[in-house]
Amino acid sequence: MFEPGYVAIPGPDGRPHGMRVLITSANDDRRVAARTAFTAFTELAGHDVAAVHITHVPDVNENSSYDSMGNLETVPPSPGNPHGRVVIGGDGLAPGKTGPAPEMLAFLRAQGMQDPISLDTSWLTIGHVDEFVQFLPVPGSRLGWRAVVADPRAGLALLRDVQKKGHGGELLHGGLPKLEWPYDLRIDQRTVDAFLADTQFTGTNERAAERIDTNLAVLRAKAGLTDAEIIRVPALFTARSLDYGMLDTEIRGMEDGPAKDAKQKQLEAMRDAVAEIPGTANGLVLNDGRYVAPKPYGPVVEGKDVFAEAITAAFRRTGYRVSYVDDLIGVHVGEGEIHCATNTLRGVFGPGARWWRDR
């Protein structure tokens, strides 16, 4: 709904004095839920906290989700970029998709401090950068940060390993609580074998992996990212989004004939992705090497969630500890995760934050 920024001026003894500025989503005209962003003005604004709204008149064909603020991230400060770089997703020239709002891009560029890096998120149903990449401060490392990146190839490899070891009959989502309607319909309760036999599922993940590779090339070129800074975490995506469900329901109500056949082909061709396993990259960075990730609910083999084990090990290698939070029937079924539903205020007014010396 909003993303926290800040403004600062030289204060006593040259120490920064500033205030938070909550930048609200530009999509309030198009998505009723985004109107709650105005609580930034009515509930959150106050002493040393301001809010700003960028006005945008939408085109009827726009994907308004690009203007949600889960689609706005920041690469941490690094040599040559003392304030980091804004990262924002968009259409990548995909036909029929536009965004984010040009007024928001103009606003970000006008600050003169964090020239936005544009990534292609058109391959996602929702289309937010936080669905596949997150940035962790890692003091003492080459850049001072590392990137957590969703890895669908690793996710498929985990499933194939489960199958190879004779556990293909296990549910992909192990250890599920009892699910009431409509969550029993929203959570795909097929086995590992069934998922791997589904060419739409495997094709969606192969396509996702290719698009993530393309975006990593952009981050390598513009943010100095190298393989040494990438923390790859197993991920799985699906084309069975809410859009898929609505189209499937429409087809079930149609009479047999050419029109129904055309809709069925459209359904089978869908490859735009949402998280099947709750997405680790869509988590929350805390202090002191702590990371909050959504509980993955992966296949359970010998009493252990194979995805949670692999994710924990990946973070451990870079000195982070993971805490898992169950967001399955909260944010996940709404095609988001923990990062989508939370905000954090960072420490930005310390003695080292004298931005005017970096001009």
C-alpha cells in the first residue's frame, strides 16, 4: 500500500535530522484495496512522519498491480551507490501490459539519488519484484549486500529427488492443516508425481527460471551483482492463479462447442506465474542476521520439509537465521506473501547518513 522513504537535512553538529515519508501507491483509482493506503495520511502521519501521493490517471488496459508498492525495492548502499538503487518491475514490453505509472517513475528519478533499475515482471500474474528477489545487508562482504533469488530449477530438482527416492506419492504440500472452503480449493493438494507429470506446471517453472536469469543479467550490469552475491533458494511457481480459476469456472459453465474449445486452449496455454510453494524471497529482513520467511509447506520426507531444510541451509551459508511464519491461508492464497503485507522502517539517520557529502 505504501513504501517508506525519508528526507534529511544537516542538523546540530552536522548530524542528519529528518523525517519519514510514506510514498503511497498510485493505483488507488483502480484497486479498491489500495485506498487503505490513505491511512498513511489519517493514521500514520504525525511527528517526523509525512506521506505523499502521486496522482495518476489510468488507462483502461493497464495492469494496476505494477503500482502496488511490493513492486518497489531498494538495493542496499554499495561502493558508487551510497544510497542504494531503487528496483521496480514493469512490463518488459509485453503486449497488453503497461506500467508502472510514468508519474511514479518520474517522481523517483526526480529525487536525483537512486536512479531506478527496471526489471521485467510481466511473466508474473501479479508482477512484483518481491516475488523473486530480495536484498540482504551483509556487512563486510564485497558489496555490503547479497540478493536472495527464487530458483525454480532448484525447486524442480528437489521434487525430482523426492520422486527418485521413492516418495513421489507424497503430497507436494506436506503437513497441511485442515483446510476449510475456499482454502481447500485454493491450495493444490496433488502429489509430487502429479505435479511433475503436469507439463503446464513444469513449463511455467522453466519459463520463470529463464525470466529470472534475464533479470539477474540486468542486476549484474546495473547493480554490480555477481554470482558470489546470489543466494539461490528453491522456489516453485504455478499458472493456476486466481485468473486461472476464474477462467476454469467460466469454461465449466459453457456448452460444448468451438467457443468452449478456444477457452480451453487459452487455459492450457497460461504460463504467467504465482508462487506455488510460499515464496521465500517475499520475506522480511530484520536486524542481526534474521530473516522471516513464509512457511513453505513442501513435501515431508522422513519427518522433514525438504524445502524448509534447503532454504535454511542456503541462508545459513551467508550468516542469516530463518524464522518461518505460516501465511498460507492469509496472504499466500491472495497471491502474496509476508513482504506484501508488512513494512519496516530502517535506520537512516545515523552519523554516516550525511547524504549531502555524497553529492
